Amino acid sequence: MKILVVSPVPTDPPNAGNRVRIATLAQALATSGHDVHFAYVPMEQADTEAMAARFSPARLHMLPWARRGGARLLALRALRKLGRLLKLDAGYMLGLDEWYDERITHALRDLHAAHRFDAVLVEYVFMSKALQAFGPGCLRLLDAHDSFGMRHRHYLASGLIPQWYSTSLAGEEAGFRRADVVLAIEANEARAFARRLAGSGTSVVQVGHLIDIGEPVPPSDAPNLLFVGSGNLLNVQGARFFSEQVLPLIRKERPDVQLLLAGGVAAQVPDGPGIVKLGFVPRLQQAFAQAMVFVNPVLAGTGVNIKLLDALAAGMPIVSTTSGARGLDEHGSGAFAVVADIDALGFAREVVKLIGDANARARLRTRAHDAALNWNTAQLASLHATLDAGGPSETVTLASLQFEKAHAP
């Protein structure tokens, strides 16, 4: 099939989970023999040379985009500001198409006329209007990435200022209905989307983040802990919770333990005893190889936690909060340890226990890598079945995955 991916988020540099998600999905399609083109809506800073090398210059298309202005939008922003002061939901919600540039539709129609794509995959519901550039002869897929209906509430419930994009439930559903198939990144969201779209012509399929899986990373003998994340507020909140409340408890038992912070989150966490800031690392394996245990202390969020999937692929022993394990922790037991959110003492105990038990770490390394392989197999099967059928397919079960709900073995 000739497939066009339309995205407001670039694949390069791959320094955030959503960028990696888009890159690995496109790579999986290309590896499966599909002719993949990439149309970029330039909403973020991108390495266009790397993207041209990834897709080939002839398959990389730059679309027009400019942030909207005008009196109407200024008035909307003023109303939202008032709504925030009054603590109203409306103060945090944007219109479904508020970030959309109508010139995108015209450019995509011209592109489709030149290439006659068999399928189009649009990233994010706030870009769903791009699907209207393609007629019924083209399979229209929407990669949701996340649940953006009332998304701001997750931030507010965690005491954080809402970030990026949130819309109404009705707006999100209207965006979904523009697609033939909505791709949900994890099972809970797939079920929720399907319930909300019942009776419509749109189907929902779970296609989680596809992991770049190689050989497991050789374990480090140093008692280092690793957290990887971009500098978004949810990652920063989790990293500060761990560095301020969990790490001191661990270092009371094991003063030699250090917390390594990789990615943009490192710059957002204060210096302190036992904290080592790696910053941006070109390849995650470089960071994984320096650590004995991967920790995932995020306390809120939606979608699946991509950093945890990457750690599974590397065969890392992992301890995660319940929120960090969202979308994964319902599929059995055994691949990583999960502790309750904000349970600093429980988190510290699990980490200390793992550091002191080489056999437990070895078991988790094997189970983590196996779980990553099973995860990828299931996601690829779901994606390929959808494309092969030219429309909706039955969601592939992930019951074979093995995750531990409470304690490390």
C-alpha cells in the first residue's frame, strides 16, 4: 500500500516519546513493504535533514502552517483566561480545529492527486480535519496517541498547570468520526473510545507504541537507578517526587545508590546528593547500560508510558508507580514491579530489595525482554490486520503479556 502519514510532530530529533512513537510506527509500515510518505505540519522544531534521510527527500512533504491570530481568537483566549480564574473547564479547553490551518487541506488534496494514496494516517485528533482531504477510496486512520477529551483534568487533579491540548468530549468524538479507524495506544483507552463511538461508522483498534527491540542491555554492576523523560510537567513531577521523597529513603539503606536522569527532565530537577544528570543521550541504550534498575515514578497521565516500554525492550529490571504502568499492568504478572502512587516507602523498599537480589534482577530482565517481544507482536498484528482488511479489525488480545501488580519476585 502507498501510505501517507500526516503529523504535527516530527520524527527527528527523536527526543520525546511521541516523536519516537511516530518514527517507529512509520518504520514498521515501511519494513512491512508499504510505500510510506510523511507530510509534516511544522508546529515544532524539527531536524528536516534527518527526516529526509529517514523517508527519502521524495517522500518527505512540508505542509503549510501558521498559528492563527485575529480578533476572534484573542477574544477566545481572554474568555479562557477568565474561565481559569473562575476554575471552569471551559478555561482550559480548545476548539477541535483551533490549531488547524485550512491550507493543509488544499495541500493534501494536491498531494493525493499526485500520488493516489491507499491509506492516510493522521497523528492527533486536533489534526483530524486533514482526513477530509481524502475520499472514501482511501482508508482514513487517526492515531489518537492519547485521550484529549477533558485532558486538563488529569493535570489539575495532580496539582499541575494543564499543558498542551485539551478539548471537550464532544469535540474529541467529532474528530474521531472523521476517521474510518481510530488507533488507540492502550487497551483502556481503546475500550473507552469504542464505547463513545458505538453506533457510528468509526471503529477503534488498539495499536500501542512499537518498540525498537534489540538484544537486552548488559546489566550494570553499579547500584545506579535510571529515569528517562522529556521535560514535560508530568515527568518533572515524578522525578521530583522520586528525588525528594524516595531517593533519600533508599540512600539511608544504600548510600552508594545514585539516580541517573536522562533527557530533558534532568534540567528541571534540582541538584542533590546522589543525583547525576546525564541530560540528552543520543541512544537510550547508553543510559540503560549505566543503570542496575529503571524507575518510573510518574504520578499521573494518559496513554501508555513509552519510557517503560523502552526499558522493557532493553531488558531492564523495573519498578514503576501504578500511573506509570497504565495500559500495561492489567495483563498478568511477572515482568516488572508496581507500587502505589505516592507510596515513597513502598517504592524505596522495592528498589532496595532488587538492588540486593541479583537473581530477582536476572528474572525480571528475562521477563521484561520477553514481554516487549510479545507486546510488539500484538501491536503489529493489529496494525497489519487493519491495513490488510482495508478497514477495521478485531483488536488483538494482549493476554500473553506478563506483569507484576505488587511485588518483585
